[in-house]
Amino acid sequence: MYLTQNDLINAKLTADGRINESDILKYIIKEDQNCEKKRKMTEGERYYAYEHDILKKDFRQSNISENIDGEEKITKFINPNRSNHHNVNCFHRILVDQKVSYLIGRKPVIKINYRKGMEKDEDFERAVEDFTGEEFNEVLQELLTGASNKGCEAVHIYYDKKGVLRYCIIPADEIIPIYDSEHEKDLEQLIRYYDTAVIRNGNRYLRKRVEWWTKDDVTYFIEDDSRNFVLDSSVKQNPSPHWWGITTEDGFEKSRKANSWKKVPFIILKNNHKETTDLEAVKGLIDAYDLISSEGTNNIIDLVELYWVIQGYGGDTASAISKKLQINKAVNITDSSGNVEARQVELSMGGRLEFLKRLRKDIFEFGQGVDTDPETLGNSPSGVSLKFQYTLLELKASGVAVKLKQCIKEIIGYMIDDYNRKHGTEYDSSMVKVTLKRNAVTNDYETVEMIEKSKGILSDETLLSMHPFVDEISMEEDAVAENEAENKTAEAEK
């Protein structure tokens, strides 16, 4: 759930007519926990963790319609001898991991475009490169995975105790964004809530902590024993600034100054403009696949290859005769009409397998992924064939790629603000160019051949960024320049 400023005003008026922060928070959090959006988030996370609905089904239990006293009633029948095996087919995880790997399996290329008249600043570029290292890409992968599972995910920017700028993922199910009422675009405030353990008289209790962020400060609340929200007494200054600017002398704190970003220090990546999860389009298909696959498996496990038809054996029970057959391989016939006949059970699998194939095709089509089944992909596909296979994945990825690039620029924007304060510079995030290198199965020979034919048409920088063997453009440019210098020196010495 997300709110607008108008929604926040309405919440204040709705909280039993009492205008106080505790009741407002209780009302908003209760509404958020019970909303459909948060239920979908939990569902997407469950399926990504292989916790499918099929695991809740008991195949030993059946509903039977019976006529009791002239009325039709449904009764439950439990067969303890029935197998209860569950097949979890992790299509959702495959589809999400495909998208994440495709977009940011390889590190994004970060390039600084200096404005006219600006000189190249190697120290600044090195600072950007250090900030966007391997950890940065790991966080981006976690961010996109969360957005795919939950419809959106958030990054929080903060300073640690040493004054170092840091960033981390805040799960979307813990936050309530509050946007402007007019366009519902600008993040005006954000409420974060989560459970924390409190020890009372040796007993452990769960209490909610709440952080209410604005563009200027953050207020911390905690639930008391009466389940009311009160100011958190463990925070010395409450509300607190976004961060403290601390001046030290000889290793001791000399002074501190309250600072704020003048914006809410959270960046929210939306999976799409509707903020739907990747699971929603294929959940019904995956559930059907799980059910049919599990039902078929249980039928095979319970299959009796041979059964005996026994007739005319006087007082002997069927079980006794079956035992005689197992031991003696024969049985005495005491009735002229008696008969023993072995029959074999045949289980038809053709129709079930064909339907599962159809479901698999639909899952990858509507889930907009790449089916790696050899029958679909082929043994040695060409570059054109591979591109065709990636059409739907590219369509899905393109929707979030623009948002992801903007998100990356915003994160780097905080780093640039930090750099400017420490170095007296005036850079900004508009100078940052982000390129996402698609991580697809390609024909490298064809790609390199196209790059070679494009020389003179496209810039060396663009061609270098598209080369399959290059991950860090700036490092490769430096290496190329160094090689050229060494070659010139070697030629001059001849």
C-alpha cells in the first residue's frame, strides 16, 4: 500500500476521531498489513522460496458427496495409505532469476559525461568507480529480485557511525511510501515499521518499531506494553536529523551539526507502472502444473502393477488366498466356478505429459521468459534465432530497465553530494550515464564481427561497451592507451 498526502490527512481524521500520532500509526499500519498489495508481496516471496500452495494440499484427503436422510452432504474421507508427495516446480524463481541475470548479471557501465568547459577529474571518477563496485551490483541484484517478487523494493541511503556513506535494501513489505497528492510521483514522507524483540522479566516479546521519515528528519517510535506507539527513549534526539556532520580535533569530537538531504533518503524501484509482481501473470499456471505433476507422481507411487481377481474359494478370504499364491505359487480350487486371474494395471501418461508441455509453454510465454528446453531452443541456434528467443524477456526487462537506470543514478547522486561537500566540487547526477549490459546467450563471433564492421560509424567508446569481453570500460580504455604508448615506445627504439 502507498499513501498520498491527502490519504494521510484522511487517516488522521479516521483514527477514531483522535488526532494523535499513536492512533494514526496504528490505523495506517493495520490497513497496510491487511491490504491486497502486501498479500501479493508475501505470495511472491513464498513462491521464490519454493513455498508453493501445492504444499498445503493433502492428497490423502478427498471430499465425498453422500445422501444422508434425503439431503446431499459433503463429507471428508481420509485414506492413510494414499501417497502424499508434492512436486514443487520452481518456474517463478527461474523467471525472476532470468530477468535479474539478463539485466544486471554483468555490472552496469557507469560513465561520467563532463559538461562543456569541465576538465576530466580522475579522482572523482575513481570515487564513483569505488562506490559502484561489486557490492553495488550485488545490492542491485537484490533490489531487482525484490521488486520482481513484490512489485517494488527500496534502497535506503545513510551514514554509518564512522561517517561513511552507505546504502542497503529495505524490504518493501516494511514500508509505506507517502507521495504528493497532485501527481503521486514525488516521495514526500515514508513510514517504516518492523518487529523487534523486547525482554521483560526474562520473557521475550515482539514489539513494533516505527521510523517516520520526512524530507528534513526522522522520528522513531516503539510500541509500549499497552500496544500504543510512544517516542523511542533509546534515541537521544527524537526527531533526529538525517545525519550528523561531526567535526573532530585530535581524534575527539569537537562539534556536530544536524543535516538533512532535503529529500526522503529512500529510493523505490517499481517493477512496472502498476507495481504488480512477476508471479501474478503465471501463478494459476504454476499451481496447475504443480497439481497435475504431484497427482501423477502419487498415482505412480501407489500403482499396483498386478492385482488378482479371485472367485469361488469358499471360506478363504482374499488375503489368505493371496498369501498362498505368494508362498506356493498355486492354490487349491474347491469350487467348480472358481477362478484366479492376474491383471496388469496400465496408467495412461500421454495426455498428462502433453498437457504439462502445454502448461510449460504458457508459463514461459505469459511469464515472458526464455524456455531453455532443447526442443524449444534448438541445438546450435544462430544469433538471429537467439535474439528471437529473448524477445519476450527483452520486452519484460525493458519495462523495468528505465526505472532501474534512474534508480542507479539517484543512488550515485547521493554519493556525488557527499563528494561535493568533502571536496568543494559541483558535480551532479545528470553527468552520470548508465548502460545496462544485457547478459544473454549470444553468438560472440557474430557480435565481434558486427563491432568490427561498425568502426568509423560508431564511437570507440560505444563499440567498447558492446564488446562481449569487456566489463569495465574505463579500465579497458586505460589498458588500450597503455598498450598504444608501449607500442609507440617500442617502435621509436627500433
